[in-house]
Amino acid sequence: MKELTYFNGEFVEPGAKVISIDDRGYLFGDSVYEVVRVVKGRCFALSYHQDRLYRSMREMDIPVKMTPDDLTELHEILIEQSEIKEGYIYLQISRGVAPRHHAYDRSKLEPQMLMSIRTLDLDEVNKTTNLIPNILAQTKAEKKFAYTAILFRDGICTEGATSNVFAVKDGILYTHPADNHILKGITRQMILTRVAPSLGITIIEKEFDRNFVDDADELFFTDTIGGVIPITKLDRNPVSGGKPGAITLRLREALEKLMEEGLP
Ligand code: PDD
């Protein structure tokens, strides 16, 4: 088993200095990324990640050089060559390399593609690459020995620093609507469209505030790396008696089952 990095069509040593200092991803955060889970040597929900990637690229006007089939094949090659069965693949595409100037000239830029496959370290947390508020919040949380942070915008609970947030109240599942105030997580989408419906759990996508969070019976995060992540303590106060909530655990288990079964 070997962690691998692939940059613009070639395998390079992990950590290799291959990114130009004029790369717009480096200079401006002018790039997009995806993180896909590898489960039992297969990508989980790759087509969903690819839909989001292609949408991000279209909206950012970054030319798409690769078909979804080519991209799928590359993911498969990384898995095959690394022999990693449980891990994740990080993919980043920047607009390209050019002397620093804010406006871009599409005709003079060649998108740069970086991919890496890593084994999963479950202690690690984590789709333009502009995540400054999230990075600051995560750093602040870790300095206080917290796992992560919940973000509020004008008093409304939006998402986690590196995840989406759900609350359970009286058996109903609540999460922020999929608008431009949150990153529309694929795991969130899985919970809403497949996992919760399969368990007959009602879902309401609506805005809620800090009081609602404090009154919730259960709270959890979702992201590709951790799946359903129970919240058992918030600002030092126990959540659901300091233990993962029952509905949270049912959702976690059902998501894990779906991941084991696989989804293209
Ligand atoms: N982060 N919100 C934010 C701010 C995120 O960074 C992430 C994921 C999510 C959840 O998205 P998904 O379910 O598609 O992973 C929500 C990834 C894991 C990362 O940046 O590494």
C-alpha cells in the first residue's frame, strides 16, 4: 500500500514541489476541489462528486479538459496502483499559471490538476478552495481542544467548519437549506435523499438559531471523511446526555451500510 500523488498527468513524489508560484490556485484560491471517500477499494458516490465538480468548474468558467469517464478511470488507477482500500482521494483543479493579474485570459491558461490518494486517519478532520473563515474557525476550535466548530451567520446555524450540521428535535431531522450560505455536502445529500428516507425519518430543511441548537435532542456533523459524526459536547455542555444520540447512530449505521454496498 502506497500513498500516491498525481500532477498534470504524471505520478510525483508525495509532497513534491511541483506547483508554480504563479499558479492562480496558490495566488488567488482560484481553483476547485473534491474529496471522495474510498471504501473497500471503490469510490463512494463518485458521480455525485463529479456532478458537483463539473458544476463548480462551469460556474467558475474553468475549462473542463477531461470527460467524467476519463476522470473515473483516473480515480480507479490511483486506487489500483496505491492498493489503498480505505482512504480518500483529493482532487484539485486550478485555473492555471500566469503572471499575477486579477483578471484572467482563458485562452492563455491551462488548468492544473492535482490528485492524491491517502489512507484514512479517522482522527483527521477536515469546493472553491476559498475556505478562509472555515480555516480560522477550525484553528480556533483546535486551540481550545475542540474537534471542530459550528458556524453561525447572523445568528443562524449554517454549517461546521469542515462539515454540514444537523439537529434532531422530537424525532425530526433539521438542517440548513442548500443555499449559498453552506457548502452543499455530498454526505448531507446522501442523508437527505437516501439514508433518512430509508429509515422513515422526517427531514426539514430550514434555518435555525442558537436556541434551537441548545434545545436539540441530538446534533451531528456530516462530511465525506467522517460520515455521520455525533456531537456529544457543545461549549462544554453535554449534548444528548453526553453520548451519541439514537437517531444519529441509526443514520450513521445506515450510511455506513450504503457505503459498504457502494454507489456509483
Ligand atoms: N470538507 N462544509 C464544509 C465547509 C466542508 O469543508 C465540507 C467537506 C462539507 C461536507 O461536504 P462533503 O459531505 O461533500 O464532504 C461541508 C471536506 C471533507 C474537506 O474539505 O476535506
